[in-house]
Amino acid sequence: MLNGCGIYNFTGTGKIDAKTFQVNFFQNNADLVEPGIDRTFTLALQDLLQNQTNLNLVSNGGDLTYEGEIVDYRISPMTATADQQAAQNRLKIRVNVRFTNRKKEADDFEKTFEFFYDFPATTQLQGTVLNTALDEIFERITQDIFNESLAKW
């Protein structure tokens, strides 16, 4: 019964010919700059790939290369109260990713990934609220990148 699933692992990826990967620093090129999110995102993507594959992280010459930039960091009002005040705000982050597979060039892509986090308008986007928002957004975006590059879902 297990033979039918022989080329898959528990994370849903098919057989990966690569042995190494590298994640280049994702520069923050958004108009609104939140300090440190470029480093946080880069580390989040590295961590996800290390945790969900048996690939080795290298600083250069990787079989798989992830690079790109944060292109949008935007806070906008979402819903209004009866007196025309914002009741809820949304933080949206968009990341442009270039993926290169040296073992299988047909898998290469450049694509934009984005996700959002809604929070009460009465709350400042700082401290634990900001950390929670970034964790949730980056978890979703990095998983989408993983799925697009390796899981093919």
C-alpha cells in the first residue's frame, strides 16, 4: 500500500532532484517601509524550506534559488462605522518572487504573492499586534511560495 506513495513525502512535494537551496535577501522596496520586515520575511522563507524539506541551506550556488523583493506594504481602512469612522483596518503585504531550479529550468517562475491581516482601527499596528500580523501574513505567503515551487499544488 505504501508503494503507491513512493515519490511523495509527508509535506506533499514530489521527488526533488535538488540537494541545496538558497534564499537571497528580500529587499523591502515598498513605498511604506516597516523596518526589519525584509529580514523577517527572508528568515521565514528559509525556516519553512528547512522544516518542510530535506534540502540543505547554502549561501550561494544552490540548486534552487529564491530571490525577490517586498513590493507593497499597505494599511487601508476596511469597514466603517455609522459615523463614517474606520472600524477595521487591513495590512496587506505583496512579495515578488523569482524562483530558479538549476536542475529543472521548466520549473522557474517569477510571481507575486500577497496576503493580509485585518485588525481593529482602534488598535495601533505595533508591538505584539504587528508581530502577530507579520507572522500570519508571512506564514501564508511562504507556504504559497513553497506550494508553487515544490509542491505543485
